Amino acid sequence: MSEIDLQVKLGNLTLKNPVLLASGTVGYGNEISQFTDLSKIGAIITKSVSLKPRKGNPPQRIVETASGMLNAIGLANVGLEVFVKEKIPFLKEIQSTIICNIAASSIEEYVECTKVLDHEDEIKGFEINVSCPNVKEGGLEFGNNLTAVGKITEKVRAVTNKPIIIKLSPNVARISEFAKVAKDEGADAVSAINTLVGTAFDIWTGKPKIYNVTGGLSGPAIKPVALAKVLEISRNVDIPIIGVGGIMNWKDAVEFMIAGATAIQIGTVNFINPQAGIEIIEGLKNYCKQKEITSLAEIIASYKLPS
Amino acid sequence: MSEIDLQVKLGNLTLKNPVLLASGTVGYGNEISQFTDLSKIGAIITKSVSLKPRKGNPPQRIVETASGMLNAIGLANVGLEVFVKEKIPFLKEIQSTIICNIAASSIEEYVECTKVLDHEDEIKGFEINVSCPNVKEGGLEFGNNLTAVGKITEKVRAVTNKPIIIKLSPNVARISEFAKVAKDEGADAVSAINTLVGTAFDIWTGKPKIYNVTGGLSGPAIKPVALAKVLEISRNVDIPIIGVGGIMNWKDAVEFMIAGATAIQIGTVNFINPQAGIEIIEGLKNYCKQKEITSLAEIIASYKLPS
Amino acid sequence: MINEKIIVQSLEKLQPNIYLMKAKAPVIASQVKPSQFCNIKVSDNDFPLLRRPFSVCDVQGDSIFFMFDVHGEGTRILSEKMIGDEIEVLGPLGNGFNYNKKFNKALIIAGGLGVAPFPFLTKVLIDKVEIVSLIGGRNKNYVVKYGLKNVSVATDDGSEGYKGTVLDLLEANKESLIDDGTIIFSCGPTPMLKALQKFAEQNNVECQLSTECAMACGFGICQGCPVHSSTEDKYLLVCKDGPVFDSKEIVL
Amino acid sequence: MINEKIIVQSLEKLQPNIYLMKAKAPVIASQVKPSQFCNIKVSDNDFPLLRRPFSVCDVQGDSIFFMFDVHGEGTRILSEKMIGDEIEVLGPLGNGFNYNKKFNKALIIAGGLGVAPFPFLTKVLIDKVEIVSLIGGRNKNYVVKYGLKNVSVATDDGSEGYKGTVLDLLEANKESLIDDGTIIFSCGPTPMLKALQKFAEQNNVECQLSTECAMACGFGICQGCPVHSSTEDKYLLVCKDGPVFDSKEIVL
Ligand SMILES: Cc1cc2nc3c(=O)[nH]c(=O)nc-3n(C[C@H](O)[C@H](O)[C@H](O)COP(=O)(O)OP(=O)(O)OC[C@H]3O[C@@H](n4cnc5c(N)ncnc54)[C@H](O)[C@@H]3O)c2cc1C
Ligand SMILES: Cc1cc2nc3c(=O)[nH]c(=O)nc-3n(C[C@H](O)[C@H](O)[C@H](O)COP(=O)(O)OP(=O)(O)OC[C@H]3O[C@@H](n4cnc5c(N)ncnc54)[C@H](O)[C@@H]3O)c2cc1C
Ligand SMILES: Cc1cc2nc3c(=O)[nH]c(=O)nc-3n(C[C@H](O)[C@H](O)[C@H](O)COP(=O)(O)O)c2cc1C
Ligand SMILES: Cc1cc2nc3c(=O)[nH]c(=O)nc-3n(C[C@H](O)[C@H](O)[C@H](O)COP(=O)(O)O)c2cc1C
Ligand code: FES
Ligand code: FES
């Protein structure tokens, strides 16, 4: 049997395989490269970068929950300038496809970041994290606001020809409406999902277990929710979807692709098994062999619903 | 030390303790009464009752997920008539407080059910399940629609003086807006949360693991989300909250009360440990002793947030 | 019915992947009937979340037996139990086989781990009626004859006994196997039960099916285990109304 | 740094609730330095989800040791490992104590399980400098002297040694304990480290703190483990920049 074709396309970006490392879960690649060969990964999505550096939240930033974890890192990052000067050179070396995730507190900041990074050859595309508070609107999340997501997509689209991926918030009633607006305004793909809002309390002190009070829930606990969001988008909007949320192994990855994902991202699992990405790629190949298909693309959105 | 006071109030309804059995997870009480003494429980909330009997969905209706389960029972129930004739007599015997959960596909159906059941002395209050598809509006969920939740509360309020609890859907961006509208239209309390929408696929057949395609996610996996929703309501709306979602033991129950819940419900855990309710009541008493407080009410919404 | 803390007394490997557990369970042992089941909390933490349903395979005095194959996480944990370990078990659940009637031959048809309830049924019926057992498995490693009488084997790959399904074996020998006083008692995968349902109808023989399906509670409160009634437009519950049904009663 | 499959060689109970595990880990054993740590996958399924961080307590040839108390689910699972069990371990992680400098006395201050890194440090320093160890515990069941030298004990309830905290003990004896060439190496609960930070400043003695905090990855990719820098308005990472910090370097 011939080699299995794992290639997938997101807009005009071709990835050698559909396994991406999720934003915020591999930093800028350097630490995890000690444990795994990043050149084999479909793409790396950088930790959210903002115009200015951000310190992030005070401790405690994370807490484990049943089959999941809450995090409130607070978008800690080195800022655009240091990112370009210090992080991109390393990213260049590792020969993986780099997608830059951008976080911002105003539409102008999204645009500004994209403009600057558009010049960087190593950055092959942008993932726009809209799960950030909109400072101008008093801290309400962009991600919950259809108009804001549309505006951000439109304005960012205007300043780059590289692929744009809008990373959607799951904390909304109908995520497909957000995917639709992203598509209409020119996005090449959407990522679904970012973390769910959650919290935890210490029952002896009455204090929240994380300083920020609420955090983002990730890990296997959220997989059923993420899958349902991917399916909802897939059934309603014609746009490539990158599935993310609770993927631990190749079986989970296949499940997301069946539900409609063109590619997938892994986040929390990197903390537990830094080689998970490569194991998933191998698992996908074996799955194709067992199913006797030569291209992984055949399984995308191959769900069979009862009639 | 004197006896610990576990009493809590929901509107004009006083419960001997804050531990309620959640709708759909104890049927009408008869089966679980073989394993536990229902007279000790704060209240039992019946399986959702609708005007006409409902067969429910074909199998498969449930599937286990990481620290959770998906269910799509399809609101299978005996219908109002049989409920009144056959189920209420048993509920009368068990000497627990009975709250009747009502599900409906139209506002009129909610009103009609409430009217009929208002005459039943055994029914001490109503929990209105708004996570049902609104058939008149083409199947969109009432629970996602502020106007609909307001209307339902208003109309149901008009036909009963018994306490009304609106059971809120978590599948919305800002649950506190729904709690607010419920309060404004005269609800005595809200329950938070119902299940999260989720799905799962069989990777060999491509079929969804449950016939209904999507189901409701419950169990420990959703606890952080449920807690965050309770906290959001508690910080924004002055209405008693019944916390529900992933409670397995007394510690979880305390966590919900700290986050703002006046009472709590247990669902999935009943399937695993039919005595969980009684164990939680005992655990709450011991907790009060250890904290040296005489009334559990002291811990409600006692969260201490960083300033 | 009770939530009993049973104590593991032995755990034997019957086949590379098939185990037989004996456990002290005085209350369940004194109440259980063949093809009733228990819902087992395999771990003492919240993982896996749900209990796992298993037929009571046999009863000896104060002890009950479970037979299981390692499938996923739950059965793996069970297979690693040690003598003396305590396990929380809800049971006995459901309705067992109905043999309190006049008949003279019990024809047992089991597929795979569907043999589990039959050692107990065999023990109960052994002095009363003739027993003939047809069991099927993927290959000889999936064939377990523990506690059965008069066994004929069918394997998909022919590595033991007849080559083919247990239904093929039944069909091939139906003349000698079935007479007026025969009741078929069956347990196995749903496709097998479906085929057997058809067979029973065509051959006009009473047939009781012990069915399986996903379960959360095991005792009637979750409504997670429906099976369609063939007589009314409604669902029956496998855990409460079953797991044993007359083959005419349900649509599989 | 490696994700090594280590093999349990022994598991000893040092106190009612405190265990010492020895495991074969050739790669980590050859690289690790005192107060570096490992992030341990305690189970071979997804429960509990995250790894658990533990200091390397000692090294003997190919083997490393971990000392731990049973706390929650993760340490309970560890305490039930059997000889021959494989465990996946990321390590060695972080930066250990800095002792490549001129000093003549190592004053070890440990609270509770904070003793864990010191058998290894003691082994490394034993022929080079004087070692004095002050260890504190809730009561005598929480006192472990394994692998330490010159030990004085403080217990909250006075059930062994000095009655009071280890800081009280230090304060009471500071004249004799501290001189110009002393470095304090410390590990324990954050309130203790905070008190020690103050003590070190007031007494002008070099002090290295091995800190603890919640961790997801343990190697710098999650940013879950911040500790505030005292020199700049930024966070350092306990797992990558620590766990050992100079007491002047951080705000606890
Ligand atoms: C009434 C009844 C009696 C049974 N008796 C036996 C028996 O005696 N011996 C035996 O080996 N098996 C028996 N089974 C099947 C047994 O319950 C499953 O093999 C077991 O639940 C698998 O659990 P797992 O965690 O190892 O597998 P996983 O596949 O990891 O389980 C995942 C989920 O699917 C459910 N599940 C998986 N397989 C089945 C199945 N075949 N039927 C129902 N639910 C399933 C599990 O309960 C769990 O919720 C019986 C099932 C039922 C309903
Ligand atoms: C660098 C470092 C070195 C450590 N070395 C040791 C050691 O040598 N011996 C030892 O007994 N303990 C040590 N600890 C603490 C140890 O990691 C915790 O006791 C352990 O994680 C508890 O896990 P659990 O599942 O039993 O407890 P649970 O309380 O159930 O754990 C729940 C969650 O909280 C985290 N957690 C709980 N307690 C701590 C803690 N004290 N520090 C950090 N995270 C915690 C767990 O990792 C987990 O994510 C160290 C911690 C760190 C950060
Ligand atoms: C510690 C942590 C930090 C994260 N930081 C970011 C971030 O900076 N930007 C972003 O878009 N998503 C961030 N995420 C979300 C992940 O990219 C991913 O969407 C989410 O974790 C769900 O996937 P998982 O369950 O595989 O982890 C973060 C997640 C975690 C756990
Ligand atoms: C099998 C099952 C059936 C349910 N049926 C109903 C129902 O009929 N009406 C309703 O309002 N909620 C229903 N629920 C939701 C529960 O009442 C509860 O809100 C939810 O399960 C979260 O709590 P838990 O995590 O403790 O289970 C059902 C939940 C389960 C698991
Ligand atoms: S398994 Fe719960 S009703 Fe049958
Ligand atoms: S624990 Fe992940 S960065 Fe420190």
C-alpha cells in the first residue's frame, strides 16, 4: 500500500499533517523541543502575542479538576517586539509551520499586531484569539459579540494575505453564528474551541482556587462539548474547522475529524505527554491503514447521522 | 454544641436541608427508595413531566465520557394524567418535599401543566425546565432566549402561588441575564445548571454514540462550569440559587454553597451511589461542626474574592 | 436489592483475556436468580465514573461469581483486584430467566461472554430438565465452558468445534435440538439475539433473550436503557423490565 | 531532560503516611542535581490528569529515590505501586541548589516533606562542608531523618525534639548555627519559607529556597507556576527558573 496522505489545507496554507500544537500550551516552542521533534508536527501555534508585553496573573494560575484543568495565565507574553527579535529566530530553526496567535484588547491592537507580523516570513498564518476582554467596551469579551468578531475579522483581513484563523469562544449559545460571520468577513478557517469558563473554591478558606477567580477549563472533560461545537459549525457553515478541546490521543483526533474538523490542535495533553503530537500523527496513519483509505481527508466531516 | 441547623429557604418554601435530588435522575422516587431513605432528603424534584406522555428517544441514550456522561433521554415521561393518578400517591407516602419539574414545547403547555398540578397538595413547588425546544419557533430552545424565559416565568407565575424555580440552561453567554429576567417576572429561585450540549462519535462507524446525535453532559466534568455560572448569578442577581452540576460529595456541595447556592441538587451521582444524598447531608453537618458554625446558611455566598 | 460491599475471594484466568471472580456477598447470594445482574463500582474513586453491569455467573453458598473479559478501563481495573479487596456492588438487579413453568429441555445459546449467566442457570436446572448448551466465540480463546453441561462449540475461525456462528450450528442441528418442550435461553451480542429472535419465530419455539445495553444506574432511575416493545408503542427498560425478555416481547 | 520509564525497585514506609520509593532510572540518575525534580505520571490512564512533581530525594548508582506523603489521589496511587511497575517520569527538571561556591557550613532547614531534597544534597556535600540539619514537622509521625546528618528536630506539639516551629528552633539557636561561611538551604511550606526569607535578611545570611507551587507541565510551557521577582516587575517560573531561588530574588 502506498504512503498515507496526511496533508490538509487551511485556505491557501497546506499542512503536512493535521496535528497542530495549541496556543498557550507550547510557549514559543523552545522548551518542548527538548522532548519532541517539532519538525514532524503539522504546525505550531504560538502563545498569544499582544502589542505590549503582559506580566500575566498572580499565582495561583492553575488548578486540576475532574479530567480537566482551569487556567488563568492572563495572557502572559513577551510582547510583539521581543517576540519578533528573540522568539522568531528559534521558531525559524525548528522547521515547523508557525502560526502566530494574536490577543488584543482593542480592534486596533489586533490590526497593528497583524501588520507588523505580516512582514515576518516565518509566520505562515494568524490565529486570532477573540476570547479577550475588549477594554474599550468595559471589559466585555469580544468572543461573545457577533459584531465585534465580524469587525475584527474584516479589519485583520484588510492588512494581510496570509491565512487567518478565528479562534472561537465556546461560551456562546450558537457558535455557528460566529463561524458564519468569520467566514463572511474573509477568515480562512475557525478554531473551535477555546476554554470554557469555570471556577473552583477552597472549602476551608472560601477563596477561589485561582487568583483570577474564574479560569478556562481544558482537557478531556470538555471534549464532548468541543465535539458538539465542531459538529454544529460543520453542519451550518462551509469553512475549514480546526478542532480543539480535550484531545489526548489519535482516537480523539479522529473523532474530531469525523465531526467536521479539517485539522486538530492539542493543548493540555502537551503538559502530560510532550510527545503526544507525534504519537497522534502515527496513530492517524495506522487508522488510515486499518480503514484502508489513502488520504486522511476522506474522514473529514464523514459523520453518519440517523435519518 | 447544639444541633446544626441545615434549614434553607427558597421563597416561602422551607427545606429541612439543602440537598435536593435533581430532575431526571430519580424518576418519581420509587426505585431509588429501595436504596435510600427519601424522607431525609431536602426535596425530590420529579422527572420532567409534560402534558402528554413522551416515549423518549431510541437507544442509545447514554454514553460515558471523561468524568461525565452524555444523555439524550428525550424527556421520556408518563404524562400529566398518569403522573397525577399513579405517581403522586407514592410520592405522598415517602414524606419528602416534592417539587415537580415541568417540560413543555409551548408556553401554553407550561401554563396548563402548572395549573393542573397547582391543585395537588403534595406538590410544594415547581421547577420549570426551559431547556426544551420551542415547537412554535421551529425548535429553537426556550432556554437560550431571554424573552421566552421571561414570558414563561410571567405566565406560570400568574397561575400559581407555589414557589417557582426556573432551571437555567448553561448553553448561553451570560446566564445571569436569564436569572435576572426570571427574578423580574416573579420566580422564587433559579436552578443552575442543566446539562451542557455535547456529543461523541464512534470512530469506526462514523455514527454518533447517541441516537439523538447530541446529548446533555453531566457529572464531575462540568462542575467547574456549573460553579462559575452559580458565582456569576450570585454576583449579579439577588435571587436564591440552587446549584447543580457534578456534585459527587459533601465537599462539592459546600463549594457550590460558597459560590452562592442556597441549596444544591445531585443528579448523576444518584446512578453511582444512591445514598449520596444522605451522605452529603451528614457531611454538611460535620463540616459545620469543624467550622464551628451552627447554621449552614452562614456559608451561602461566603466567597472571598481577591480585592 | 442492596448496595453490598463484597470481598474478593479469588480471581482466576479462564482464557487469555477472560476472568472468573469469586466474591463473598451473603446478601446478594441469598437473593439472586439466574440472569439477574449487579452494577459494580470498579474503583474507589470517581474514575471510571459509572458502574459496570455484570451478570451473576454462579452462586456457591455465601459467594457469587462474575465472569468477564477485559474490554476497557473498567474491566481492566476489575481484572487487577486482589484477594481481600472490597468492591461496592448493587444487586441483584433486573429479572432473571423465567423457568417456573413446564418444559423438559433447556437449550442454552450463548455468544462470547454471553455464557456468563449460564453456569448459574445450569446449576438451578440440572436436576429438573435436560440441558443442551451451544456456545459460540470468535476463536478458541473466547470459548469458556465453565459450569456448563452438554456443550457444543462453534467458532468463527473453526479453531474449536463447528466452524461458523452459533446460529449456524443451531440451524444445522435444529431437528435434533428442538422439540415441543424446549425453551431457548440465550445471551450474547445483539446481532446474534436478533437472528435468534427470527429463528424462534420461524421454528415456533419459546425463546428468552438476556439483552445488553449501555446503562448508567441499572435500577430504573436514569431511563438510559430502552428497548422497544413489540406490543405497544413504548420503550421497556433493559435494567428493570429485563434484562431477560421473551423474544416476542421486544424489537431489537 | 528525558521522559524516562523508570522501574520501581522498592517502596518503603518511613512513617505511617510517608513513603520512600526507589526506582531504576539510569538517565535521570546520571543527570540530576540536588533539588531538581521530576514530573511523574502516576497512572497509566488519564486519571488523575496532570503529572505530579516530586524532588529527587537521593541517587544511588542507576537508581533515584522519591519521598512523599499520601495527600490526595495522585500520591495514593504512587503509594500502591509494586516492585517492577513502570512509571513515566519527566526529569530532571528545574535548577537545583547552587553550592559551587566557597562556603563552609550548609544549614539545612526543612519543614514537613520539605526534607525530600536533602538526603541527596547531604550526600553531595558531606565531604566538603559542615552540615547541620534542622527539620520541623507537625508531630513525630511527620519527622523523617532519612539520609540527613546532624539533625535537630522541632515539632509543633513537642512530641519529638524542640516544641515549636523549625523557625523558632533556628531563631533560638542562631548564634551557634550561623557564621560567615554559612549558606542556608531550605525547603518547606510557603509560610515557612517566607519567615525564613525575613530571617535571612535580618541576619544577613545567604539563603536558597526550594519553592513549591501548583504545576501543570513542569518544564516551562504552561506558565502555570509564577513567582514574583523582587528585582523586576515580572514573574519567574518555579519550574524553569526555580524551584530553587536565592531568597533575595523572589517575593513569596
Ligand atoms: C445486564 C448486563 C450484563 C452483563 N454481563 C456481563 C458479564 O457477565 N460479563 C461481561 O464480561 N460483560 C457483561 N456485560 C457487559 C459489560 O457491562 C461491559 O463489558 C463492561 O461494562 C465494559 O466496561 P469497560 O469499562 O471495560 O469497557 P469500556 O468500553 O471502556 O466502557 C465504556 C462504557 O461503555 C459501557 N459498555 C461497554 N461495553 C458494554 C456492553 N457490552 N454492554 C453494556 N455496556 C457496555 C460501559 O459500561 C461504560 O459505560 C453485561 C452488560 C449488561 C448490560
Ligand atoms: C517542585 C516540587 C517538588 C515537590 N517535591 C515533593 C516531594 O519530594 N515529596 C512530596 O511529598 N511532595 C512534593 N511536592 C508536592 C507534591 O507535588 C504534591 O504533594 C502532590 O502533587 C500531591 O498530589 P495528590 O494527587 O496526592 O494531591 P491532590 O491534593 O489531590 O492534588 C491535586 C492537585 O494539586 C496539586 N498539588 C497538591 N499539593 C501540592 C503541593 N504541595 N505542591 C504543588 N502542587 C500540589 C497536585 O499536583 C494536583 O495537581 C513537590 C511539589 C513541587 C512543585
Ligand atoms: C495553560 C493554558 C494556556 C492557554 N493559553 C492560550 C492562549 O494564550 N491563547 C489561546 O488562544 N488559547 C490558549 N489556551 C487554550 C488552548 O489553546 C486550547 O484552546 C484549550 O486548552 C482547549 O484544548 P485542550 O483541551 O487540548 O487543552 C490555553 C490553554 C491552557 C491550558
Ligand atoms: C439521565 C439524565 C436525565 C435528566 N433528565 C432531566 C429532566 O428530565 N429534566 C431536567 O430538568 N433535567 C434533567 N437532567 C439534568 C439534571 O437534572 C442535572 O441538571 C444535570 O444532570 C447536572 O447535574 P449532575 O452533574 O449532578 O448530574 C437529567 C440528567 C441526566 C443525567
Ligand atoms: S440503566 Fe438506568 S434506567 Fe436502566
Ligand atoms: S509548570 Fe508549566 S510553566 Fe511551570
